Amino acid sequence: DAGVIQSPRHEVTEMGQEVTLRCKPISGHNSLFWYRQTMMRGLELLIYFNNNVPIDDSGMPEDRFSAKMPNASFSTLKIQPSEPRDSAVYFCASSSGGAETQYFGPGTRLLVL
Amino acid sequence: GESVGLHLPTLSVQEGDNSIINCAYSNSASDYFIWYKQESGKGPQFIIDIRSNMDKRQGQRVTVLLNKTVKHLSLQIAATQPGDSAVYFCAERAGSADGLTFGKGTHLIIQP
């Protein structure tokens, strides 16, 4: 079975550019989570969706970040404009029962120059 | 344990020995706890979970212990193998509507 799929795996961009990260959750899972991982702050929950509806976006850093889930099999996390401090690994995870037993994708390594 | 700056707590054990990784959680309302393993360049991988109405749960070579009195969680790995080398994270959930809050992680190193 395919796990959580994320693309791109690596992204290098310049400050001010728009960045779009993509995620395909595990088929049948109804919850999707976006996390950011840095050495300084560890793994931080940014936002999560339940049945395609955003439930908690209190972890989204600022208005430059936005996330959408147009259907059960696809979600995007967009940063516009990007800044060097956004450099991190961004993970998507999905689960079939709320926050329990989340399965993580391989992550997108973002570097903003 | 907690990390300071860029440095993760590190636990170094001999191959074949047992490992115990500790985690202190902060929210007394947390009702669900998970341990994840993260290898270099990969996403966190689920290991084992435990609900707050339990104090011990066993899996294959792993045991999780929960002490709600002192808000402490531990992961025991029996007969560690080279493939156990990774960063281990504990995570807690406070209520069914909340996402997970992760600890900073502990780097487990297996020495031959």
C-alpha cells in the first residue's frame, strides 16, 4: 500500500518567491496534518483537517502561510512570500481517527535563500 | 528529555543491551501518547501508543510505560539492534479534537 506521498521532496527557492507543497494522504484516511520540523523548534503542528475541513490552524506562523484541502486525496501548503526563516522540513501526515496513529510522509526539504 | 539549542539528548548503548528513552510531558489533560522513530532523511515512523487509562503497553521488542502522577513516559527497547539507531520522539494529545504535540526527541546510538 502507498503511504503518504509528498512533493516535491526538495525545494530551493529565493526569498520572496511563492512555494507550494503538496500532499496525498493514505486512501481512506479522513484526517490530514501539516507539520514543520527544524533543529531549533522540533516538530510543530501547523494545521490539520478533518474530512477536508480545517479544524485547527493555530500553528500557522503568519498570514504568509495558507493550506487547502480541496478533496479527500489532496492538500497543499503554500508560503507566499517565502523567507529564509521558513527553511525547514515540512511533513504531511494522515490518520483515520483524528489525531491518533498518524502516518507521516517522507517530507519536503525547503531551503529559502 | 528536553533539548537545548541545536543539541538533542543522546543515548548511547551497546548492541544487544536494552534501551530506555524518557520523556516528560506537560499537559495533565493529555489522554493519548505515541512514540515515533525518525531515521535520517525520513519521516517519523509510528512505534507504539498508549492511552491514559493504561500504564503499560507492550509491542514487539518495545514497551511503553506511562506515569501520569509525574507526567512521565518511557520507551523501552529490548535487545537493541543497529537498525534501532534513530531519533525517538514522544508525542501527546490533549482531547480528541487536538493534534499531537511532540517532544524534542532523543538520539539513540547503537554501538557495536
